[in-house]
Amino acid sequence: MPEADAQDPTPEQAPAALVLVDVINTYDFPGAEDLRPWAAKAVPVIADLKKRAKAAGMPVIYTNDHFSHWRDDFRAVVRRALDGPSRALVEPLLPDEDDYFVLKPKHSAFFGTPLDLLLDRLGARTIILTGVAADICILATAVDAKMREYRLIIPSDATAAESDEAYEQALAYARRVLDAETPPAADVNVEALMEREDSHS
């Protein structure tokens, strides 16, 4: 990997990254009425995990659908969510100025986006994957992460789905097929992840 330019704000090395999927959301789509209660429980967990990750120096990457608003940039996505019916679910997870963001057109945060390039630039080989929905965009992103040979951690209480069944099936599949670790967020040792020279070891 080439040395970073003096003006390049991207850190040279970060063995792990926290990825937030679709947390900037209007929650006004079909099925959202079932998802919102789950999201309400996951949001404070994600917010606390983000706080701990940033304190450890871990980069935070927002990967967010533009929900077919093709002219929107990330700031417009945030404004639209804050103006929507679920502002209370968005405000605790608003991005900081030093966070990264990637807009995605489909379910997976890797499909048609530069996420893989960004993670490579950061040197991250471990992904902590959080957000919504567990059985749709989280699972699609996890499949793509597995194919790219990332170590995958999906904190069990930092994601949400529209039903118990969808949630349990998604996490079970992630563990069985994708080798994902699914501990509670409180058990994710972000400091240890940042200290490892080789996140696969």
C-alpha cells in the first residue's frame, strides 16, 4: 500500500471498521411499521458501540441506500430522514464530520459502491456490521463481505428485522454459512480489534 499523502485524511492503517447500514432512514416503506420497534431497541446499542469504536480510533463508515433518489448526495439523504416520520430513530446516529459514507443503490453495501476500496485503503480486514434490516441489507452485505474474505462481526443486538423469525433466521444463516460472529455489542472488544496486526488471526 503506498504511503498516504500528507493531505490525505484517510488513516494509513485501521485493522477493523464499524459499518452502519441504512440507519439514516425514513422508515416509511412497506413493512416499516414492524421494523420500527426493533430499530428503536437497536439504535441506542449502535450509538454506544459507535462511541466506543471512535474512542478506540476505529473508522466509522455509513453505507446508506439513497432509496431511489438518484440525485441525492449523503447530506440530502440525512435531511430527508430528519424530515421523515422517524426522526427520533435517526438523530442518535447522525454522522460526525470525520465519519465516512458510501451511498448504495441496492441491498448490499458492496454492490455498485467503493466500500471495498475504502476498506482496503484503511487496511481493514474485520467488519463490525450493524443496522437494518438483518434479513435484507445486513445479510446481503454479509454475503458479499464473506466472498471478499473479511472477518465479520454482527452484534446480535445492533441490528433489526420485521419479525423475530426473520431476525433469528438471518443471524443463524450468518453464523452457519458466513462464519459471522454474533455476540452482544457490549462483548465486542473494539480496543482489541484495533490492536491486532492481523485481524484474521
